[in-house]
Amino acid sequence: RSHRQDRRGGMGRVYQARDTTLDRDVALKVLPEAFTADPDRLARFQREAKVLASLNHPNIGAIYGLEAAGDTQALVLELIEGPTLADRIAEGAIPVDEALTIARQIAEALEAAHEQGIIHRDLKPSNVWLARDGKARIGDFGLAMATDRSRITQEGMMVGTVSYIPPEQAMGGVVTPRADLYSLGAMLYEMVTGRPPFVGDDNVAIIGQHINTPPVSPTWHNSECPVQLEALILRLLAKDPSERPESASEVLTALESVDTAEVLELSE
């Protein structure tokens, strides 16, 4: 295999590569040699490979293999042509009908992962690619964990990305699939408003708001956000996991029930 062009980050450097055996372009996520000596990082990298191998869904980036050469390890991944959701949001708030389509596809991916007992734990716009085929795809399962291990999170340990982290995860507590739903809510909020639900001078301030501060209603920033969608976003962002939708399937039902006539009326 040959490689070229550093494409995107994460725990390893990612390159566009050419699989000369099967004559196809792939993404090659390489774990730096300095990290292979770190048992935790190496285990996380190998866990990502196993998680992706257990998932087969059109809205989840596929894995083709795990390669090792000396002290270097690399994941051979599906090459997704297109921008990330973070790139799209950087252009401004996304029209509601488009945001609904993206959110449905993310929820479908989460439904599939959760059914396999996998919690992503680091869902954010830069981990979602908007492929040219029109399908959003979730990637970077490096922090993913099995639901039966959700109570083994080390006390006081925080993993995730602060702008999208659920309160229980920020506090190092028990993580369930509803943690991913909170992150989806934060992303959906940002899609329709152009800004995350909480902003602050530093990470500590932002985390404190996730834990203690109710979000400003999305309609405050975007009057074209339908009432049903606003209600769903605020439910997803509930501090108490038990007050969020029970599952990604329930989120999908709620997204489908958003009044499309209202969306069309607001866009006119």
C-alpha cells in the first residue's frame, strides 16, 4: 500500500492511501510509534478496530483491516469523500430540513451501535463526515466502550470533547447510551443555531454549564427552528439522563414527527 496526503486527525495521523492489492483508495489511520509503547493508547487503538469490525451500517465508516509493520500499527478505513459536519457548521447555521436529514442519519448510526452494545462517547461534528453520496457517516470510535463496561469508568476521569460532553460523562460517572443522545442534542443545537449550546472562556467554564446551566432555547438564536424540534433538542440536553429520550429509536420517531409543513413554511 502507498500513502499520501494527511487528511484528518484524532488519536493517529490519517492519510489517503491506495490499496494496490484491491485497487481502491482507502484512509490509513496510523498510530504514531511513540504511542505504541503506551499500553492504554495501543489498547484504545485496537479496541477501535474491533468496534468498527462489529458494526456494519451505511452511516458508520467501515473498516477494512488492522495492519502492523514493526512498531507501527494502522487501521485501514473506508475513504469518505466530503467535508465533516464541523466544516459544514463553520459556514453557518444549517437549514432545518437539511439538519433533520443529518440528525436522522446520525441517530440511525447510533441505533445500530447501541443495539450492538457500543457507546461512542465522543460524538461531535468533526467525527461526522458528510459523504458525497448524501449519507452522513460517524467515525472515530477510539473512545467507544461496551455498555456492560459503562460502570467501570474510573472515578474522576473525564473523556470526551467539552462542547458536546454529557454531564454524567464530564463528572466521570456512569455512562449509558443516553450519553450519546445528549451529544447528538448538542450537535443538533449547533446545526440549527450555528453555535454550540454552551460557550465559555475555557473548558472548565463550559463543563460547568453542561453540569449546571440550562441551555438557551434554540429559537432564541434561530426563530425558524420548529417548536417540535426545539422541544426534542431540549429533551436531549436534559441534565438527568432519565429525562432524555430512552433510545436512538425514540429520537428517530421524534425527528420524523417534526412538522415538515412548518419547516417548509418557515423556509419560505
